[in-house]
Amino acid sequence: MNKRLLSSRILLVQGILILVVAAIHLAVTPLLRDTMLHRLSSTDFLFVWPPLLLSFVVMGILLIPIGVSTLLCASAVRAGERWAWRFGITNALAILSLPAVLALTMEKHYFTAIPFLIAAILISLVGVSMGLPLWWVRGELVNKTGL
């Protein structure tokens, strides 16, 4: 079994899942707006919507480079590049913090919204498993670029 090949495939899938979560964030924003517009008074909506919009859009946009850099790390792990471990483990730690923050800050009833639940499950799966293939191949990666 080629550990680097298997690890790179795992990272490839994880990078794609991160991009899916980013797309979910960006896609549900208009749906969330419409839902809130009909459920809140206009005063409450004007108070709540701007920071929520900022949060959803910023999170969606920031997940894109994390997903793309994870895809790049997957290729570099397959090639045995040491820099990929450093970038990948940084991404893994950032993603791993997300499920913990969700669990600590979100009330349970929020997890009944299907898009939120799907995004939370996906990011949790990626967060829990992202570092494992990187630790597995750490000793096989060679420092070729000086990073």
C-alpha cells in the first residue's frame, strides 16, 4: 500500500468537502434572508441581518482557499513534498476547531435546519479526519523547497 497515494486521496476528498461546505454557506444565504424576512419584524431583521450576512459570506469565502489549498496539499503529499505537511496541518487544525466551536456555541435546535446540519456534519467529518493522513505520511515527506 502506498501511504502517500492513499493520504493524498483522502486529502483530495476532504478538500472537495470543504468546497462543498463553502458552497452551502454561499447558497443558503439568500434562503436564510427570505426566511428571516418573513419571521422577524422589520426592525429586528435590520438589526440581525447585516452581521449574519457578513458571517455567512465571510465563512463561505474563507473556506474556499482552505479547500483549494487542501487540494494542492493532496497533490504535493503524493509527490512527497514536505511543505504540504506544514500547510495541510495548518488547515487541519483550523478545520478541526470548527466543530468544537459549533458544539460549544450553538444551541441544539439550530442543528434541525437541514443545510446547517449538512454543513456541520461535513465539516466535522473533515475536521476529525484531516490530520490523520498527514501524520501517517509525515516521515515520508522530504524538504525539497526549504519551507
